[in-house]
Amino acid sequence: MRTTLQAYQDYLQKEKNYSRHTLTAYVNDVQFFAAFLEEQGFEVALEKVNYSHVRSWIVTLVESGMATLSVNRKVSSLKSFYRFLLKTKQIEVNPLQKHKALKVARKVQIPFSEKELDRVFEELGEDDGFEEIRNRLIVELFYTLGLRRSELIGLKWVDYNAYSKTLKVLGKRNKERLLPVLDCTDKLINRYLTERKKLISIVDNDLLILSQKGNKVSESFVYRLINDYFSTVSEKVKKSPHVLRHTFATHLLNNGADINSVKELLGHASLSSTQIYTHSSLAELKKVYRDAHPRSRDNSEN
């Protein structure tokens, strides 16, 4: 099994271009399933598994109290492993070929309002100084470009083209996209780069967003920064970089942006990933519809 798992790991890294974190998670899930088979007394090699073994594993995971999303992720890892075995002709049939993911109750993400964004930018102010400008730029990049947290942290200063006002972003699975930058964001980037040059030392010179000591910023730092600023203006339960990304998409859709354009800006592989943001814009659409349609006015007069 060790040889097969190593070959699978190489496949995920070299052919699928998965990140180290994702790669480790996928391999660990397969090992977790193998351990389950042994613990339950199923004397069967991974290559000889049928769906009844997988179903028993799923039942055990659910009964243990594991979240449905986590169960689906583990099964997805296993499905990927068996697709690899099928591709390399180590099996003839994928035992998970007809498996359907467990249904998950979709949580509604509530975006920030435009007023809340205005209040945050007012709080950030126009103060000079490296940290103040950097913090404002982080909020600005999330809200005007819809970046993921990992994308923001990985931005390189050479990927910003001041002439064309575009920023190259490296997304999931090393997929690049070129994003247009607004004039206000362009000015802020230039102000930040000026302050960045004044740092006493720069350790991670390639990266755009740095700490005061010139190091790469951490994911927890970025999360805390967004949470702290928005906690002063919003009573929403969740205040995170992802909510800002969600807000970016929702505000674009509310103001008439085409969903396919929003899909490209977000770097989604499929339109279905973008459609989860349309529920928020639907409320705005209903309001516009009620205010504009003649029949709505007729009913209100009766």
C-alpha cells in the first residue's frame, strides 16, 4: 500500500498541481479509510474494496458526529484515489462510481452592506505610515478585487502593472487570472509601495503584503485584521476575509454586473460556484421589481 500511496501522492503533486496542504489531506483520508478497514476486521486490500465497505465507513463517520461537509470531503478524497487506481489500471471499476455526496444544508452568507464598508474606510482614514496604509490596502484589495485570503497573502509586487492597472493573481490549482484595478486602489497600492521601500529590512522581498518586520503576513493576522475592523461597524456573526469576498460578488450583482463576469473575477471554475452569491442579490432584485413594475403600483393603490 505504501508504494501505491506514494505514487498517488506524486500524481496529485505533479499532474493535479494540488497544494501541499490539500495533497496531505487527500493522502491522510485514504490512510484513515485503510485503518478503518483493518480496525473493523475487513480483510481486504484497498484495490479489492467494494461500495459496501465504503458505505460502512460513511455510516461510522456520521454516527461519530462528524460534520456532513467533513464526511463528504473524506469520501471525495477516497473517490479521487480510486479514480487514480482506475487510471493506472490497478482496478477495473471505481467502487465509488455511483456514490452521491450527502446533502448539506447550505448556510446563508450575509454580506456587509455598502454603509458598513463606508464606515470601515472612514475608520481606516487617510493616515500615513506603513501599517495604516497596508491595513487599508488589505481591506481595499478584498473588497475591490474579491480575493481569497491565500491569494492576497501570496501576491507579488511584480505582478502589479501600474501602466495597465492590472494585478495578476495566482488562484486555486495555480490558475492565474488578470484583474483590473480601480483608480482608488491603484493610488493606494502606489502609496503603500512607497512606504514599503522605507522598511528597515525586508525578508520576503517578492511579496506585496508584508509585516512591519518585512515578513510574509500570516492567515491568522489577516483574519484578525478584518474581524477587528468590521466588529466596530457590524453586528453580523461572521466577519472574515471570505465574507468580504462574498460582499464583493453580491455588490457587483446588485448593481447589474453579469454573473459570468463575476465568475471570471472570482476565479471560479464553474458557474455553479458563483450562483451561491445570487441569493443576496435576489432581495435587491425583488425591491427593484416591486418599485418599478406598474402592477405593483396598481395593487398598492387599491
